Amino acid sequence: MDDNKNLFKQIQALYRGLFAFVVAFALIGVGLIAYMNNPQLFTSDITASETEYVPIPEDDSDKIEDGVHVRTGFVEADGLMETVNNCTNCHSSELVLQNRMSKENWIATIRWMQETQNLWDLGGNEEIIVAYLVKNYPVIKKGRRGALTDIEWYDL
Amino acid sequence: MKRRFFIEKTALASMSTLLGAEIVLGATMPDGYTPLAFQEPDPFKMFGKDREMVVLNSKPWNMEAQAHLLDDKITPSKFMFIRNNGLIPENIDVANWSLTIDGESVETKKTYSLAELKSKFKHYSYQLTLECGGNGRSEFDPPAKGNQWTIGAVSCATWTGVRLRDVLEDAGIQNTAVYIGYHAVDSHLSRDPNKEPISRGAPMAKALQDETLLAFEMNGDDIPLANGYPLRLVAGGWPASVSGKWINRISIRNKVHDGTKMMGTAYRVPCNPVGPGEKVKDEDMCIIESMPVKSLITYPKTGAKITSGKKLNIRGHAWAGELEVSKMEYSIDFGATWRICPLEKPSNRLAWQHFSASISFPEKGYYEVWARATDSQNTAQPMLLPGWNPKGYLNNASHRIAIKVV
């Protein structure tokens, strides 16, 4: 009888153990699946979760490294953000950076964009933007034909 | 924002994979197609271009080749420049694509499905030189506004399609016809649906040439999306902006087409020569038609060092807009003396021509090889920049490569 009772208890213990194991296994499995889909599941910091979602520089839109606005490539100087905010909505910053113009020609370009390209009235920012461009991206004299530059020499 | 959306979609997709459920997006999208908005911002992968291509502008997309990339006789897609005025269409519905011929001077306004165009009219293939009107703009002084193209906005691919003439004649051309103007489905940079990014065209004489095509194939394949899939005009020898991409309508006009980029300084140069930086009134500007004579040394790449006593083999292409190139020369002494080099005939009218030469250098040192083509009307490339113009078009100055003999 004692032996029988003992055996019954042992079986009960084994069942409990097995059940606990199965429950633990299921919990870990569900947790793993959830974690694979959202690695931030166990992180309570909401902003950290946002950062993980968008690992592109757009999130760091005002980051400046070595004096250059990372997202656009514009140099850091007075008028930078006015230029970024008004001149990179329709076209990329590359289009601005490629060009070198006098104050008069930048203003003419702004007028052309306002007349034909849906650019808004820049208000007081116009002067700031034009001053920024003229100062930081001055016209370089090229003459009638430049020397060949940036040659990477190699053995043929 | 778009990127975040993409990642969420991916998470959803992998979630549904884990759950063993059907991926909803996968069922409605054609194989291998990812909406532009969701794509990685890797333009080389996105457009199937070689990584040595140079991105000038990411919005709108503008990309050019370098001289040594253009060595092939027929330009492969991976080396073909991309020039956009607006945003590349995102949802091309080929099955329902149609082309309408209308305008003041059409006999009967007609609409053709793409399948109809392909089945109803005879197909033709030509090698056609397409060069951006602003190719070489970067060298002008004072600088000209716009993308600063160096030398790589030129190509010569094999284009297959139907003759524009056959389609225009099928709709009927009234004798009042002066010009054709194209319309396309790309969107304006401001996304204003009432604005066209570009709508140019050509005089009837150019529109009716044998080689002016409504093309649906490039080098035997569908035209790449960034180069005009599924239907574009190809008018070789003229500024490539005449060869409208993604077109769905062509108007036969009873006057010079007045679409976007036909007016003002766009694709126009002063009718009479002006000094550098001079202001030119709109009415004194004339539309560019044929591109000028030009050439490129495509082999070797600039910067080659060779051992003394060895010959240098060079090769490249020359083209002359509407005309043929009749003579090709090179100089190794900064233009003091020129030597004529062999030049092949074009495979068809408006195709670029190939030249080659074997050069001996008299002694060790630094050299530049300059190339100069002359067209059938005896006009040659200038060694310095040609006439300045407000938008910096038509720079056909001699191409130069640097060589060291060591």
C-alpha cells in the first residue's frame, strides 16, 4: 500500500514536472516568435524602439559632422537650416550643391522656381538663403578650358 | 516615413510566414516588382546601373557615365545615363498602356493600345545616339544653372519600335502641321498633377524621319524603367529631351509646341552669339535642333602610364547630330599637330562611329591625347569651350585624356 502510494506520488510528481516543462517550453517558444518579429519587445524605452524601426539618417535630420549637415551635405554656417528647410523639399540638395551662382542669379533662380515650380514665398528667409549660398558656395573662375585634374594614375 | 512603412510591411510579411498564412502583398504584386517607394535607396541596384556611374542628383534622378565606361560599340543599359526632369512613374500598367495621337493638325484623334502599336505597325531597329543637350555643362564659365554634366550624358543603344511617321500617318496629318509635342506620365517634382515636368517635341521634318521611333525595346529587351519603359520617343542626334520617356500622348501641333521646357532658356541657345555671362532676352533664344559634332576617347581610361617605346592603342566614338562624322584626328602635343585616324562608317544614320589609333610617343613625359572629329559639313570640334550660353548647352570641346610615358 505504502509502495503503491509512493508510486502514485512519484507519478504525480513526474506529471507535474512534465507539465511545467511543456508550459515553460511553450512560453519560451511564443516569446521567441514575438521577439523575432519585434526585437524591442522586452525593451520598455519607446524612443529606442522608434530608433530601431528607422535606422536611416532621416531620423537624425539635424546631425552635423565635421562641419557638414549629414543628411544634405550642406556646410554648417549661418542660414544652413533655412536653406535645408526651403531648398530640399522638391529636389535633392545635390542639385543646389552642384551649382555656383552670383546673388543675382540665385534670386533669378528662386523667381523662376516661384513662377513655374510651385516654390512658395520665402519671405525674410530669401535673403538668408541667398547670403548662405553665395558665401559658402562661391563662383569659381574656370576660364575657357581647365587643366585635367583628379587623375588616378595606373600602369597600363 | 516610407522606410518605416516598408519595415512594418516586412515584419508583417515575416509574421504571416511564421503563422503559415498567405502573404497578401505577394499575391497582388507581379514577381520581382517592388514599388519604388519601398525600395532601398541604392540607385545602382534600383536602376541596374554600374557602380562606376556617377549620381548627380537623387531627386530627380540624374546619373552619368564616365568616358571609359562608354567603350562598348553599343551602349549597354548599365552604362546608359539617366536624365530626369521629374519623378519616375511608380505604377506602370503595361496591360492598359495606350498612346493617343491628337492635336490641332490631326485628321482623326486616335488611341492605340501598346499591343496594337506593336502588332499593327512594322518594327524597325536602329542604333541611335542620344546625348543630353546639357552634356559638358560643368565646364562653362560663368557657370550655367542645372545638373553639372561632365562628359557622360551620351549613349548609343539599339532601339526597336515602330516609326513615329507610320503612326502619325495612320491617324492622319493635316497640311497645317508644324510640330509634334509629347506628353508623358512622369510627375512634377512638386507633385502638382496639373504640371508636366517636361513636354517637348520636334518639327514635322524630324518627326517623319525613318529613324524617329516610338520605341519599346532597348538592346533587345524591355526599355529600363528609368529610361522610359514601356514606350518612349527616340529622335537620334537631337537633344535627348526630344526623345520623351513614358509617353502616352503625342499632339500634332499647328504651331511650334509650347509645352514645358520648350520656352525661355530651356533647351534653347542665343540665336546670335553672346559674350560669357551676357543676359539674353527670351525672344532672342532659339530651340536647339541637331547636336554638334563630338567624340570621346573610351579606351584607355585617363591616367594610363606606359613604358617608353611601347605604343598606345586608343579607341572611341564620334558623332555629329544629324550629320555624319567625316574625319577623326588626335593630337599628343596640345593641338600643335594632328594625325588622322581610321574611322568606321555608322551602322545606320544617326549612330555613333568608332575610331582607333596606335600612338607612338617621342620621349618620356606627360602627354594629353586630344580627340577631334569633323562633320560632313567640315565643322570640327573646338579645343576650347564653344560659345557661352545661359544654360550651358552644346559643349563639344575636344575630349582629353592624360598619359605618362615612363
